[in-house]
Amino acid sequence: MNSQQDFFAALLDPERDCPADLKTWNGSDPAARFAVYRNNVLSSLIDALAASFPVVQQLVGEAFFRAMAAVYVRHSPPRTRILADYGTDFPTFIEGFAPAGSLPYLADVARLELLRIRAYHAADAAPLNPTVLAAALAVPERLGSLRLRLQPALGLLDSAFAVVSLWAAHQGALALAEVDPDQAQCALVLRNGLAVEVLGIRRGDLVFIQALLQGQPLGAATQPALASDPTFDLGACLAQLLRAGAITHCTYDKQRPLP
Amino acid sequence: MMIVSPTQATNGAPALSPQLPPRAGIGLKSQHYQQILERNPAVGFFEVHAENYLVAGGPFHHYLGLIRERYPLSIHGVGLSLGAQQPLDREHLERLASLLERYQPQAFSEHLAWSSHGDVFLNDLLPLAYDNATLTRVCAHIDQVQSRLQRQLLLENPATYVEFAHSSMDEAAFIGEVVRRTGCGLLLDVNNAYVSSINHHWDVQAYLHALPLHAVGEIHLAGFAEDRDAAGERLLIDNHGAPVDAAVWRLYTEVLQLIGATPTLLERDNAIPPLDLLLEEAQHAQALLDAIQPTRRQASA
């Protein structure tokens, strides 16, 4: 017999009776005491989501956030013992959560916050020495076949909404009233030293970096970037990545990185 | 059953005997990293929750590495689910082994509780029925952990809100038997002992004296919240979000008189106050520790 099965089922389902084999010293209804466990599980997991998605909470208010998160927790309790990894499908849940339908950008703000959490805890990777890249860039005839490897913390978000501005407004960097949420934006999230940065990038930059992440060399990565955005500026994009410490290796040959 | 004690050589190499100093320590919180490095506060050790550091890289490892260079460390697990009616998660145990290998903590502890069911992690320390089936299971899990980690585990007594009708022994006897069978140590949470004694109308003195006090390797102190059960009786909630209660300080003093100065952690996991308030609480514990004569156990160590 697995008595923890009953206990477990009742924890996440408020409609279920509390387990049958509980007792209390004074004969009082154990349901009132079992409710402590129900509350601990639910509220600690809601707290974990609130810590990971602070801007989503600011956008909808604490009461709405906690009610929404409670539905999510009951529907998708953690499948990991590492709470930093909990909530990976919270943005998708938000997208389908009808009461939040009046804020169509909410799910993408959650996606941006998820990228920030991932970047914060991602594996460390030393940035490439700029002189190595400068030397490689100084050989124009081989530029097209140069491959760059980017830091594990790096993430991209292609949004139909002004996610970068919405996020920045909640950091006090600009006034929320000035943000038009329906303006499409692309975000680059990375970790520069110990600090996670959210950078607004152009569509061509996003396509280019996506191609780099797929292992394409510079030449093959530049083509789709220019096709999607004729203003794409390879030099400016590389300079931005380099400044942020996002490039960790460069090589002409997948097997042998340059020193 | 396999017995791993901290002084036992396990591979023919000289015995390693990592121990926390018998001083007051505090929980390490990310909002305090920089202040700790700037100020080097006089605490005996820091404690972290293992699961917070099972991440690949970034600031958590950066700061823990720097702080570990300066202070003794206790790693406290909350996710092993030692009491679960299912096998231990081997992957989780392997991750813990790597973390302990990396930081070489002076103590590793876990809870007499379960927190997972199937592949779901509930993030709470759930209560166990104290019967022979649970005893066999918990001991097997502790054996597995100690033999994988090649070190002694300190097992923490839980704070509980319900008891099970089919329990066949009391909690202190259960813990005593686990310690006897596995050679694990005891992390005596004095607040939990107080909370459970109020919640279940136990005699806290009798409870403490029935525990295997010789095996205590660390003490936890924390605050609780107060509620009422369905009959209107006091129901204390172990919330780690308040200062230590006066009754728990008194109990702590009595424990020190019984077992001598013992590494003592001030736990605060919710409503984290400024570092100075945590340090003040630790100083209070330190003053009580300083007032205790070394026991024979420590004098001969």
C-alpha cells in the first residue's frame, strides 16, 4: 500500500478529503492541520514563481498573479527538485490563461524573465580575448568561413510586443506610459560577467545570432540576416556581442578553435 | 548495514574528519553576498540549501566559492526525499555528490521527511508514519546516501502538524533507531522539537531526553508562526520567517547544558531581514555557547 499516494493527491486537489489515517492529540478534525501542508506546498511554489517572474507579477498585480500561479502549480507542479528550473512552461500556460487575455504581451514578458533566470544560472564561459577576434577579422578573405561560439547564457526572444521596453519600464529605465506594447521587439539576453543584461536588438541581429547558435559560419549567417533586414550591420552586431563578452571562441574549423 | 562515521577511513587514505566549529552560524542568502565579503562578519559558519546551488554557473557559485574560502560551510539538502515510498532519485544524489566534492563542506544534512512523489517535487517537508516499514525504508535510503557520499549525513528531526494513526513508535525512538542502524548523526532542530511538542501535546523534555543526543552534530534554531487547530488549540507553524521564540531559546540553553557547545545555525528562509539582524541573533546564540563549559566529548576530541 502506498499511503503517500493519498496524501500527495489531496495536497494538490483542494476538493479531495484529507488522508484517512491522520490523527490529532485532541481529536480535532485533522483536515485543519492537513491544510497547513496544502498551504505550504502551494504558497512556497507560488513564491518560487513570483521570485522568477517579478515583472509579470508587477504587470498583473500580486493578487491576480498568485491566483494565476495557483492554477498553474496545481496543473503543473515541479518535475524538478531545483526550483530555479521550475516554470519553464509558465509562459505557455499564461498564453492560454483566459483571465489574462487582455494583456496579450504577458506571455512574452514571462519568456523574457525565463531567459533572464537561465542566463543568471548558466555555465560560466570566459569571453574571447578581443585581440584574437580582431586578428581573425583582419583577414577578410577568410571572414566568411569564420565560426563564433557564444556563451551558454545567451538567449533570444522574437516578440510581436514591446517586451524589452516593458521590461525596462519595470526597472525604472523608462516610463511605462511611453511604451506602446504593440510594437514588435527582439531581445538578446546574456550574462556580462555576473550581471544579466537585456538588450534590444534589430531583427537582422536576431536572425544572425540564431544562425551562429546553429553553428553557421559568418558568411552563411549574414545572408539570412540581410534577407530579413536590409539594414543589418555585421560590424555593429559583432561589436555589440564582443562588448558584452558574448563570444567565447572563434575558429575556421569546427574541431580546432583559434588560441 | 553500512556504517559511515566521519572519522572512518573509507579508501585506505588518512581519515578525514570534517566538523563545523561549535559556534553560531547563519544561512547564506544571495542578497547578503557582497556585504559578507566586504565585512567578514564574525560567524562560525554559513549554511546553504543544496538545491539552490545545483545550477551550472553564475553568481551563486561565484560568491559561494569566495565565501567558502573564508568560512566553514554546511550544506543542507531539502530535496532528497529520504522518507519517500519510492527509490531515491539517483541523478539528484549524483548532483549532490558533485556539489559536496566541489565545496568540501564540514557538514551535510537532510530531513526526516518526504518531498517527492513520482516525478513531482512538492517543495515541502512532509510527515512520515513511524512504523517498521518506514524505518526500514529510511535506513536503506540513508545507507545509500552515506555510501555514495562517503560521509556521515546529519538527519534533521521534523516539525509536523499531523500524526498517523498507524504509527507504532514515537518520533524520538524512531530517530534513535535510525541513528543506531545507519550511523548517521542528528541535526537537532530545537524549534522543530518545540513546534511538534506543542502541536502534538508531547512532553518536550521527555522528547529531547529520548533522542540520541550523543549523535547531535549540529543544532538549528528558527522562528515559528502561530495558528489554531479545529479545536482552537495552539498550532505552531515552522515558517523560518520570524526571530527565535523565547521558549525556544530556553530549550536551546537546556540542550547545550546536556550536550555542550554544538555548531548552531540561525535559520531564516522567508522575510529575510537585513544581515545585521541575522548577525545579532547569531551573537545571542554565540553568547549562550560561550557560557557553556566544554563537555567531556569535546574536551577529548
